[in-house]
Amino acid sequence: MERSTQRWHTENPEEHKVKAHERGFERLIFFSDAVMAIAITLLVLEIRLPDTLPAGGLREALLSLGPRYVAFAVSFFVIGLFWLGHHRMLTSVHGYDRGFMWVNLVFLFLIAFMPFPTAVLGRFGADELAVDFYAIEVGLASLARTFIWVYAVKRGLTTPGLSGRAVRREMYLGFGPSAIFFISVGVAAASPLAGMYSWFALVPLLLTVGRGRQ
């Protein structure tokens, strides 16, 4: 009995620390997923019909919501891409510290805020300021996600043996979208619609840089 008790005292505390660390990292991931899931769900709340409609006015009312449908679709896929990128990034991270939690929280703050600029874009999409407001929000969110990766690399929190190519690819996948959305602010000065169209540059960027990631 004495030998068994001694073994518990010498081995179990370390095992408990490892398990607690793993549970803490899982909670961080679950919390991040929950924030993004809630944000992506809240987007649809801005698509609503007036409380009263004239007889036969439903068709016209539904069509008048076109810009809000577009804003919803854009933000749904933007947040979806952020979620995919965040998930992919964390598969290459094996630990965390307090600083990592804070930089991740800044990223989640910007994600949670995204339904508001989406609502502004849906209502005032033809206005340059609405396009700029949305583009700056998404650009900052992408920078924040990139900074999570930079922090993890600098602090040695990434998976041992991760290649330099994989590190750089993750950086490009963060800075690239930021550049596209920040550049679109200048494009929107000439034409708000052109500014929004420039966001489609994300597609070839993600296809090109993300190819062969494994």
C-alpha cells in the first residue's frame, strides 16, 4: 500500500498537468468555434421583412432585400473561411500560453463584431464608407489571425518539425486577404461596386497558395 501511494504521488501530478493542459487547449478551440458559429448565425438576423406589407407586396419586398442577401452571403463565406483557416492553423499548434489566449481573443473580438459591418453593407452597399468599413473590419480580422500564427511560431508553440515552407504558406494565407481588403478601400474610392468585386481576388489567392499545403 505504501509503495502504491508513493507511486501515485510521484507520477500522477505530472500526468494530471498534461491532461489539464490538453483540456485547456480543447476549451480554447471549442470557445473559438462557438464564437464563430454564433457570429455566422447572427448574420441572418438583418434579413427581415417589414412587419406589415400591402396586399400583393411580398414579391417586391423580398426582391428589395437583394443587397442584404449579398451581404449575408459574402460574410457567411468570409467567416467560414476564417473558421477553416483557424482550424487548419491550430492543427499545427501543440500548445498555448496566456499571450496566445489574448491574441486569439482579439481575433474573436473582430469576428464577433462582423455582423454589424455586414448589416451596414447590406443597407448602404452603394456608399463608399459602407464598403470601406466592411473591408477594414475583414482586413483587421485577417491580420489578427495572422498574428496568432506569428505568435505561435515565435513562442515555439507550433508542432516540432514543421517545415519553413508550411510556416510561410500560413503567413501568406493570412497577409494575402488583408492586402486584398485593404487595397479594396482605395478601389472603392473610384467605385464602391468595383471595391466589392475586388474581394473575389480571394478565390485565386486561396486556390494558389493553399494548393499542396500538406
